[in-house]
Amino acid sequence: MSGDHHILTDILEGGYILYTRHATTSTNTESPNPDLNDCSTQRNLGTEGQAEAKELGEIYRRLGITVSNPVLTSPYCRTRDTAKLAFGDRTEVFHDLIHIHLLAESQIPEPMKRSKDRLLQLFETVPHAGQNLVIIGHSHSFDPSYREIPFAGTVVLQPGGQHRGFTFKGLVELAQWRNEASTISNRLLEAIK
């Protein structure tokens, strides 16, 4: 895990936003004007991505990460499918997530400012005690040291409260989640012996 190795301990206590990029998409191309109601016009999860999404949900359950309801997604099929495969039906579309790039922009046309304001409000809101808000979205650089989020990678953000911003705490790639889950499973097996 990048940053503080004890980030999992912090996540288990709750209070974080776990912003996850959708799982791996198939190699098909996306229409220049994708229809959000027609998955055939979009890049979608392939077999690998479907397996990654299921695995991500299983890892969260195995590690005991408490996830608040609902899990939020962008309206694209690949994000909705990732969320549903990982967390079941407890998902909800947050339309403004398709404009995640606005968080990095300062010169924004007036209609888009409302979208950015809603995104800021979302990312600044502290989850209920002991819970983490999971958001399934698209790649976005929340920290200058990372150009993009890998497929099924999770950015850990600590919200500061309304109008207080949020802090980048680290990036956890799917392989790192696997290692954490494996380490904990091995410790449990050793304890049983």
C-alpha cells in the first residue's frame, strides 16, 4: 500500500472515502457520444474486469471493511457493473461523477460549477462513524505523484468536513488489497494452529 503502511488499520476504523476506479474494461472502443442508457455504446467490463470486481468485494468483506449504503457510481455501465459485482444491489448513481475532472480545474463554465460544487460537497462529507463511503468512478489524479488510478485501484481520501476539503491518504492497487487479505488470512490460520 502506498503511503502509510497502516492505512488499512485507519480504513477499518472508518471515516474515509474509498474512491475506486472501475475494473478492467474489454478492448472494445467507446462511441464518441456514448449513450448512458445503452451499454453497447460504451467500454464495458470484460471477463477479467468482472472477476476483479467480484474479488474486490470479497476482499473488503474478508478484511472487514465497513461500507456505508449506498455505494455511489458514475452513470457509465462499467462503473455500475463494477459496483454491483463487488457490493450487490446497494448502489446508487451519482451523475456528477462523470465530471470528476472538474476537481482539478479552476476555469469552469457556470453550468459546470454546480457540478463541481456537488462533487466537492460529496468528497468533503465525513461518512457516518465507523463507515467508509465507497465510490466507483473513473481515473482521476487526486495527488500529483499519481498520473492515474489503475483499474480497480482505490484512492483513500480523508474528508475534512464541508468547505474544509479532503486529504489524499494513499493509493491501494488491487494486488495490494490481495496481499493484505492474504496476510490477514495467514495470520488467522497461524492463530488457529
